[in-house]
Amino acid sequence: MKKNIVVGVGNMLFKDEGIGIYAAEYIRQNYEFEGDIEVIDGGTLGFKLMTYFQEYDNVIILDTVSIEDEIGGIYRLPSDVLLGLGNYRKTAHEVEIVEMLEIVSVLDSHANVTIIGIIPEDIISVGIGLTPKMEERFEEFTLNGIKEIESLGIKAKKVNNIAVDDIVKSMIGSYNGSHLSRIPNEEDFTHETSL
């Protein structure tokens, strides 16, 4: 049986740079699958991606892509196309993904790697949460990920409808300045000092 994995890649500390991670978690929390598929948060895995490229038959990466085109544009980039896109490598993890692909491409057996990428609006500002343009394109981005999963012969069924902001809050407690409720039992602490 073929082993398949979806890896959300990015850095949640830099606005839209976290979209791949959010999309993977959104898929994990909102969908059920019939067939062999794992969905994980790859974060800024870098060279650890090599393990996935060697141990799985199909690897789908959800990520931002640095392509000069309209913000919010969604691309499907199979590994052979990616290897030819020298100008794609802008962020650290983009460089690492391509370097890992170059290394494993000389091996006899390696995964069929496809990137579902979106052109971000802001990956420089420090902040947890997506820009309005990315929020607008988020559903389309995740649906492209689902379509790619289904292309492997895996049936996907939406079972929940948890919004992206709630997904992110469940991961790290905050989204675009909105936080989960106060620290538990915060009011139990007293600031009295005993003499």
C-alpha cells in the first residue's frame, strides 16, 4: 500500500508565512479520509523533510511560494517543475525544500513530491494570523490541497466546519490580536506581600 503524507510548512510568527501550517491543521480538524494519508505540521522542518521524501510514496506540501505574480495566486508545482524554478527560492524553507528535492532526485526511490503553494501578501511582519487577502483565499487554497489528496485515490469528506481563526487559536491561543480567554485562574493570584 502506498504511503501518503500532507506536510504544512511555514513559520507561524510571520503572518502569511504560516498559511501552509494552518491549512494542514484545518484539513486535519475538518476532514476525514478513506485511504492512507497522514496530515502533519512540518513547521520549518528543513532538512528533516528528507525523511518524508525517502519514506513516503507521495508527499504533498502546503506552503507559500515566492513567484512574481498576483498575491493570492495558487500554484500546483510538481517536483520536476520546482527543480527548474531557480527564482522560487526566497524563504529559508523554500530553499531547503528544493535542496532536499535535488538530493533525493538522484536516489533510485523517492517520493512523488507536489507543492500546493500560494503567493503571500506579507511574510515579513511579525504577527500570528493571516492578512485579509490570505483569509479570502484560504478556503480555495485548502480545497486545492484536498483535490491533490483525492488525486491519489483517497476519498475526502468534510465532517467539521471549524474556521481558520479558531484552528489557529486552538494551536497557539491567538489570531490577529484576538486571544483565547484569559489565563485560567488568573484572578486567584493575589499581589499582597506579607511582611
